[in-house]
Amino acid sequence: MRLVPIENVRPNTVLGKSLYDIDGRILLRAGVVLRENTIAKIKQINILSIYIVDKYSDEEVEDIIKPELRQKAIITIKEAFSNIGRLNKTKPEKNGENDYTWQEQSYFYNIGKMAVNLIDDILNHKDVMLALVDIRSMDNYMYSHSVNVSVIALTIGMAFKLPKKKLEALCIGALIHDIGKSLLPKEVSDKQDQLTEDEKEIMKQHPRLGYKYLSSTYNINSLSKLIVLQHHERPDGKGYPDGISQDNIIDLSHIVSVANAYDNLSTDVPGKRAMFPSDVLEYLMSYAGTKFDYNIVNTFCRIVIPYPKGTIVEISTGEIAIVEETTPGFPLRPTVKIIDGPRVSNIGIKIDLIKEISIVISRVKYEI
């Protein structure tokens, strides 16, 4: 199966991955044949890309976490963020500290439990390579993004062989890294159009707002709180909110910074399509040492799979090929099989792009 923008999906296409609504209920199950009216309804609920099965790619793309766990994690974050934002609009502060309700403490407890479940699920996964298969509605974007960032961050943390307690702090910090956005004015946090300069400055307050909000709770590890505060800081000191540099940023914050950037750049949003996979990795590598920690980018680029098995690509020879395998350490140089092109004799030939260094992937193809 392969991920295709919804505008490229044609009637009578088979759905490859189940679709969920904003509350985690299944809307359409994998295997259903999509009719024209169904495709139109998918567009209406702001799902921008879906997985399809066709004659070129019928093998399942396995998520690094179970689909039901992903949906449960999204709902856990949604309940916490939406209710924390609502509760804090009416709740006074006492002595400059938050007076947490039992509801808020229960949200922190549930997030901690969810972090343990995510870690255990990923540790049980047979492959540490990261190929994201998240399909998200823009109505659930922030919550899906939080879960994706946690999964990416955990994969990086495991590559560094971090102990489990540190992985828990990393996962919790990644899950709640944007909690400060729930405390911003709705007209800024929910705006889908481009922000004005004043709105951008308001948005930049979310790390400090989140950290201040969490400062008094005993249910969140101090390392996780620092992730919330520091996930937009940069090694060169040009980040925010404090403009601190490399040595003053904890390693877990550096990890979440890379995970956050990768998910943002590789995701479709209204008015902006996801960057081409190779461009995302090149972006990260070009800013390694300035925007992002060099060692973390270097490790991440060895474990990510920008072209999952089944992806249809055009290669620099002008031929169309399907990705068959990715070798660890060489994410942009998979093995591909030619399925179409000007030379019929080449159809079916496999090319290992690690060996054929003069050939590169030009772009992902959605229609053939």
C-alpha cells in the first residue's frame, strides 16, 4: 500500500488503512472500495492523505505502534489539552502556583501510563527503523502531532540506548511539548491561515506558558518539564523562549526538537503540502549544529525510512519504480524495481541505489 494525497485518489480505489473520526471511532475500515461520494466526504472531514492498495503496492505498511494504541494516545492527549485549556480560563492561581484539580492530576497520570504503553509497544517491535504511517485529520492535528513526535523521539532515544526511566521522561515530554498552546487565545492556537507577526510572538510564548503551568505538579518529571520549555531552543542560541545555547539545553530537548521539526515538515497541512522526504532530511542535515544537535540529526538520518516499502517513485533515468527495501543507514538509497518507463526491457529490473550512485530518486509519484 502507499500514501496518496486525497485529491489523487480515484473512484474504485481500495482503502489501505482504516480512517478514524475526531473521537477515535472508525469511519471507514481498511479494504473498503472508495466511491466518488466517499472520497468527497473524506475531503470534507479534512483528511488530506490516505493509504491505498493497488496492483503496484498491495503489501501492508506496518506502523511502529499498534493502530489502536495510536488512537488511544491521541484521545488521551486531546482530553488533557482541551480540558486543561478550558479549566485554566476560569481557575485562579494561588500564591503564583497552580492549584491543580483532581481532573488535571488524572490527565497527567493517564499521560504517564500512556508513555509506558508506547515504550513497551515500540520495544516489542521487531524493527527499529522508523516509517510513519499516521493518517490525520486537521481537526485532530495538534494531538496527532504530539503522538507522532513522541514516537519519533522514542525511536531516536532507543537508538542512543537511553535507560527506560529516561525514555519515560522523553516520551512524556514529547507528548506534552505543546501543552502551552492549549493556554493561548483560541484565535491564535486554532488559526489555520498564516499568523501575523504579532500572532507569531504570542505563539512563541507557548513553551514558557506550558512550563509555568507544569511547574507545580508532582506527576510530571522535571526532565519532561524542561522538554516543554526547551523544545524550540537551538544549539546556536537563536531559539526561544530564552535563547540558550547547546550546553544549556538537555539532550532530551534536543531529541524532541528534531522529532518536532521532522513531523511538521513531513506532514500535509491546509495550504502547505509536506516536503519531499529527501528535502526534509537534507533540511535537518543542513542545520545540524545550528538549529539542531549534530549527533542527534546524524543518528536520526540513519534510522528513518522516508520511502516506505511500496512507495512509487520516479528515478533520474525517467523510469517509474516501486521501493522494495531500505538498508539501515542509507535512507535515501533504497532498492527499487522498475515498473514503467520508455524501455520495456527494463521493466522488472531491480536497482540497488546504494550501488548505482549515479541514479537518484527524483520525486514520489501518486498517479501512474
